Amino acid sequence: VFGPAALPLEVGIQHALLGFVLMQFVVNRITGARSLITPVSYEVIPFLSRFAMQTASAVAAEGLPPSVALATTLMGSALVNIAAGFLFWIIALLPGAKSGGVSRLLPPALQAGLFAAIGWSLYELSFETLSLAQPIAMLRNGSLFGWASARLWLPANALGGFLWMASQRTSHPALFPTFVIAITLSTHLVRLTSATTQAEARADGWLMPETSGRPFWDLLNSRDFGSVRFDLIFNADALGELISAVLFGPLINTVLNLVLIGPVWVGDESLKVDRELKAHAVGSLVIGAAGGYSNYIAISNTAIHLKCGGSDRLSCDVAAAVAALFLLFHPLFGVIGYVPTLVVAATCVYIGLDFLNDNLVTPLNSGNLSTAAASWLVFGCCQQIGILWGAVLGVICCQLCRRVQRGGHEKAE
């Protein structure tokens, strides 16, 4: 989010760490589960990233200091969390919340199309991480396969594709950490062998920007409410990104994950969706007020946590405590400057491919052509008119189809 907008990475990392620490701690106090992990929201990244870049560009065009863009971006993130918190509480009060009926608010085909669109946004984010333009734009202007760009995005795609294929064969918790360590060591081995300095590697786009770390209160100081440009938040483009971040990040994914987490969830009684939604509501409001990044329950992270032996609430508190250690002791931030950009870009490719495969390819392979056609149609609409308006159009069309089908059944009877 902060890198593509040229905002301080140190503050961005603090932003993410604070969100995880607070959300994990709050949810762990309220949840009915013995073990539940609430990591950062990947789905919010593309929307908040575009909002941050729009804000930074507008601020720079007016000749204002970058601190204005930083304060405005942090305020936008806070508004996403606060809005999500109120919506969580409202959904928790719905009659179907206790039984999981809220999962029927969006038809499966519409869900698939929307998640596929989010997957494509995450894939595009891999190019932005490498300081490249979006792939379609590069394809049109003929720069996609030029050496300056291909030397970066081709390895990122190859590594991301490899990680995705490996994840299809094994769900071992050591897979991703091994991947990150292997790419990091390989990159620095090549750098040392070729006598390339860190500054040269960073200038060529192979390493993340250098971070020396800042005290944790810098995040609090960055939230300068007097510098916030609300006119840059409440314009059509920015609101579209922020509303999409609320809907397709914490809201939809939290509801669906709470409904679908049954096979991996460990608790003393059946999961009460309304209780978990209220836990997320309180957590979202807390991190919104404190200035943290969006977090919510994740099935995969919870499953990995369980496989690693984290079967009680204490283990979840330990995970939050480790994140708090990085937040409070800022010299640890220096590690970020040694991380290869390929690690971040390949991770975006991996997650993007996973979303696209699950929501566009799998329905085709399963032979469910009607669902596949509908999901592809929603995905195409989102690419043409944006995810937010694509979702609105999809909901309207789905409701119309239901009414037509219901009328046909009634006529037949």
C-alpha cells in the first residue's frame, strides 16, 4: 500500500503490525473459538493502494509536503475499519446471522466473479511493487516484453507460479517461509557473486527500499488530523476505492470465512456467527480509532496455526506478542531493506493466481458451465466498470433472475 505511493514504509509496517496486534488481542478476548487467527486483509491492499497513489499524486501536484498524503491515507484506512465495524454489528443483528444465513446475501457465481476481480487486482499489484505499469497498459504500448520490465516481472511470475503449483500439492506450513528464505538467500548470493552493492541492487529494482526503522510513536504522530485532506477522501474516485475496500475486504470475506471455517475451527461449542461478527466489529472499531490496518479472520492462516500446534488462545496471544515486539523495537525494521522485491511481487502473483483459479478455472473444470459463465461475466464487468459497480450490477441482475425463476415456478404450479 505505502510502497507504490512512495509513502514511508516504516509507517506502513507499523500500520499493519498495530492492526494485527490489536485485532488479534480483541477478537481473542471475545471469540468462542480456542484458536482463531486474524491477519492483515490482502483484499484491501489493491483498493487502499490505489487510494494512496491517487492521494499522493494529488498532494504532489499541489506542491504540498508528503506528510499530507500520509495523514490522508491513514485517515482513509481508519474510515475503512470504522465503517466495517458498524456493518459487522448490523449484520450480527440480522435474523440469519446465528445460522450462517448471511452467506446467501451474495449468490455463488457473483462471489466467484468478484473474488476473481480482486485476484486480478492483486496480480496487477505485483507489477506496481516492481515499479512497473499495469500489464495491460504495458502490453498496449509494447513495453511489456522489453528488457527493462521483463527482467523483473518474468521472474516474479515464474516464482509466483511455482509457489502456487507447490501449494496445490502440499499445505505444509513450512512451504511459504521456505520460499521466502530461499528467494532472499538466492538474491543476495547472486548480488554478492556479481559484486553488486545493496544500493545498486535497490536502484535496479531488486531490493525493497531501505528502512532504518522509526519509534512506534511515529505512526501516532503521522496521524495529523489537521493535515488530512478530506476533499481527497470524499471525491468519487477515492470513495469508490474506500467503499470497495470495506465491502470486498473485511465485510464479505469475514462473513464467508466465518461460515466456511467449520472444518478447521476448534471450539467448545458450535460456532456462533453473530458472536464472531460482534468480535470483529469491536476489533475493527478499536483498530480504526488507534490507526491500524484492516484485519479479519482467515481460514488458511488459522489452519496453518493449528497445524503448527497453536490450538489454544494463548498461542494466538503469542502470535500477537511477536508482532508487538517488531512494533515496539524499531531497529528490527532494518530487515525490510534486505527483502527482495521478487518476494513481495511473487507473493502477489501467487495469491492472485489462487483467486483466479478458484473462481474462474475451477468452475469450468467441474463442468458447471452456467456458474462458470456467470462468474466470467461478472469478472468481465468488473474489469470494464470497476469492482464496486460490477458488484452492484451483479446483485441487481441476480435478484431479477431470482424473481423471474420464482415467477416461472409459481406459474408452473
